[in-house]
Amino acid sequence: MSTQTKAEREAFAERLKVALSRGRKRISTPTALAEAFNLRWHGRSVTPQAAQKWLAGAAMPEPGKIEVLAQLTNVPLTWLRYGLPEQRETSATASLSEPRGTRYVQIDRASVTTEELRFLAQLRLMPPLRRELVRQLAQELALESEMWTE
């Protein structure tokens, strides 16, 4: 019997989907997830049906499997499991390819700076494809503060 609430399972599923979409090798199907997972896991194999349940928020893997998923997707374990940021290494040996996260903030229109308005004006002058690339880049870079704390 599952001890997680439906909301916890669904939140985990969303974080797992984000993590899978950010990897060098995009994993987009339950079958691909099960195959990639089984290459790293030394216990009983995971079926595509189990992976589908993880992605749908119908079930959560046990803690050891979540650890493997975090390693597979190169995201912090605490973020994948709980949605909590993990302390980032501050040493010179910290990897430049470490995962990055997002902090969402509400904007008070009165606090928007002139510099931000200039940036928005420049953004509006760009063709739609470039605007989308900038939006994706900003989203990717913003993900850093969701997964990591400095």
C-alpha cells in the first residue's frame, strides 16, 4: 500500500518529467525510462508499466530507485524526491555540467526596472523563433535556483 499522497506522487512525476527532458539523452517514453533505469539498477528489473506509473503520478518508486533516477538524470536527490533544493558545491571542483534549476517569483509591475523594460522591448523585436529560444534559455537557467541553493 502506498504511503504517499496523490499530490506527492503527482509532484514527483512532474519533477521526474522535467529531469528526463533535461538530460543529454532525452528519455520520453516509459519503455526508454525502464531500459535506461535497468542499465543502472542491480535489483529486479523495472517494467515499462512501472515506469509509466511513475510518470503518471500513480506510484512512486522506493527510495533506492529514486536515488538511481537522480543519478540517471543528473539532478539532486532531494529535489527529485521532495522538491527541495540541495546545497551546491562551492569548490573549484564543482562540475560545470551540474543540473540547473528554477525559482518562480511574482513580479510587482511597479518594481519593473528600465533595464528590464529595455530587455522586453528587444525581446519583442525578435522573430518568434528567437523569442522562443530566449524563453527556453531563461526557463532552463531559472531552474537552477529550484534545484540548488548557493
